[in-house]
Amino acid sequence: MTEPDIKKGLAGVVVDTTSISKVNPETNSLLYRGYPVQELAATQSFEAVAYLLWQGELPTPEELAAFRVEERRHRALADNVRAAIDLVPLDAHPMDEVRTAVSLIGASDPGAGGSVLDAGGSPEQNLERSIRLFAALPAIVAYGQRRRRGQELIEPRDDLDYSANFLWMTFGEEADAVVVDAFNRSMILYAEHSFNASTFTARVITSTLSDLYSAVVGAIGALKGPLHGGANEAVLHIFDEIGSADAVEAWLDKALAEKRKIMGFGHRVYKKGDSRVPTMKAALDTLVEHFDKPEVAALYDALESEFVARKGIYPNLDYPSGPAYNLIGFDTLTFTPLFVAARVTGWTAHVIEQAGANALIRPLSEYVGPDERHVAG
Ligand code: CMC
């Protein structure tokens, strides 16, 4: 009998087609619906990129205006979602809080009830649900951070765009344009990345004809892990441990001797560098200048150059985004929920794509347990 060719972690396995994004590690490029992500981050609002991911085309000014109206309609935290968040223990991880809130939004959607046979929803219903989650997540994430700090909920503002309003609801003051721009770029860069672990999870759930909310709840669970979305939080823990640029060499000697993974470095697909890093690093540089924190850039550069020199492993997007979110004022525990708020666009675009050309995702396994045997007696 021939041995099956097992690809651990599905590494290198192409499981389906997609027209949402294209990752090319050879040319170090990432395209959303054909557009280079760097170009989108430099020229577009996150709302326009969300629209692009769902609809396949960038919106016209009229389409964007209509979309913004729709997004603003769903910004406020629903009373029952707020009550559910308040039940989550303050020392639980914020990703558990976000997962719970999204689950309740799903359970409260009047169109999502009834028979499991209708659970999947039509493409129109799924688009509507995607916009609802996209619009609701900033309030969930912002309120989470505020309640952990003992602060009151802040209501959304209709006169601010997505990113400016997100920062308003988190900090209760209007953010400077430089900060809004850096935040907007991070959201665009995090929005989509083909068949990563959380997106694949969402597609697996969708493939059973389950509903979009369940797919997003599952994706949030997959994103929480430090090998995936949890890495942006982990980068800050590492920065805190190291302290300053002059401590990098000694810290790295010890960490590598202990065979620790250095969070924010390495990638399953990009082996020569993550295409999103230069754009996010440029955004981090503007924040370093704005907040006058050269020591952050010094630590960033020292760890990057020392680790790349020793291991030849390059930073991924989480490496610049962690310190950027820290400078903006987000708590370290809020970083991965920010990733959720961005990636919900990509996840839901994939849910709609999977549902539109579905095949149940059900791989095989090679059994390596005991041979057939029987209960004694
Ligand atoms: N620190 C130290 N060694 C590393 C790292 C790292 N960050 N990344 C890879 N390596 C080593 C690894 O130990 C292994 O060495 P050896 O062959 O001697 O055992 C070799 O490089 C190959 O690593 P791998 O883990 O088998 O590669 P992978 O493609 O399965 O892993 C990864 C990719 C992202 C899981 C891994 O690089 C990692 O754990 N990085 C740290 C966590 C992180 O930053 N995750 C965010 C990923 S990007 C954002 C996202 O998609 O969510």
C-alpha cells in the first residue's frame, strides 16, 4: 500500500480557488481584488476597502456615501450586547468578550432563526449581516477597553468616519489626523489574507451550511492563538520584557537558548518578508514622530536587525502594528480584537464566496492507532 502524502498543517496545499485576494511570496505582493494592498492603504478609507472586498470593485463616490450611511446606522452597541459584555469577567481575555458579543448579535438577528436548513442565508442577507458586524465591532472593542479601565461607554458620532469614530469611542476625544491615518492603514492591511487559519475556519463552518455569525465566531477563536492574531499582543509583551534597545542582544541570546519563538517574526507563506510590513512600519514611524517616542523605534530596529542577522527570519505585520497600537493608546489586550474588527471584512467576504460555490470541507486522515482489537471476555 502506498503511504499517503501528508502535508502537516496543510502547508503548501491549495484547497480551493478564491477571487478575493492573491498572495505572491515570490514578488512579495498582496492584492485585494487585484489592487496592491500598499496602494489601497495609501489612498483609500477602510470603508472603501471593505466595500471592495465584498463587492469586488471599489465604490463610486455615491456608492461609498450610501455605504457610509448604512455603516453609521449599525454603530451603536445594542442594549443586550452591552449587557452580555458586562457579564464577561473583567479578567477574561477581550477576545472571549468579542466572541461572546458576536455570538449574541447572531442569536438576536431576526432573520437568522428558524430551521437549520435556512441558516446559511441568501447572498443579500449575508452581505447585510457582514455590514452589521463590521459596523458593530468598533463599539464592542472600544467598550471592552473602556470598561476594563473603569470608564463609561461612549456613544458613536455620525460626523466621523469609521477610523476616527473608532478612536473617539475608545478614548473619548478626537484623534489627530496622523493617528487616524495610521489606524486606517492598519485596518486595511489586516483586512484580508487569503486562506489563513481563521479564514479557513470560517470557510469550513460555512461549508456545512451553517450561518455567517457562527463562521465569524469560529474565526475569532482561531485568530486568538499567538501563532496567528495573538502575535500582535505578544510582540508588546516581548517589548516590555526587553525594555530598551541596548538590552536586545542579551535578551535574544537567552530567548534563543531557550528555543523561544520570537513573536512578530516568521510567516507560513512569506519567507522573504511580509508584503504589508513596509507600509505599517511607515505608519509606525509617523506615530513615533507624532508622539516623540524615538526609543520605540530604536527597540524595534535593534530587535529586527539582530534577529534577522541571526536567524534570517523577517518580521510579519504584527511586528509594526503592536507598537503602533500601543503608541495610539490601546491596551495590549485590545490589539487582537482590533485585528478582529479589521479581518471581519475578509472573513465575511470568504463566507459569501464559499456559500456561493459550496462543497463540504471534509479532508481525510491516516489512522496510526492500534490495529483492530476486541474487548476481552
Ligand atoms: N522565532 C524563532 N524561530 C522561528 C520563528 C520565530 N518567530 N518563526 C520560525 N522559526 C523557526 C522555527 O523554530 C523553525 O526552526 P527549526 O526548523 O529549527 O525547527 C523554522 O523557523 C520554521 O518554522 P515553523 O514554525 O515550522 O514555520 P511555520 O511556517 O510553520 O510557522 C509561524 C510560521 C508564523 C507559525 C512562525 O513563524 C511563528 O511561530 N512565528 C511567531 C508567531 C507570529 O508572529 N505569528 C504571526 C503570524 S503572521 C500574522 C497572521 O497571519 O496572523
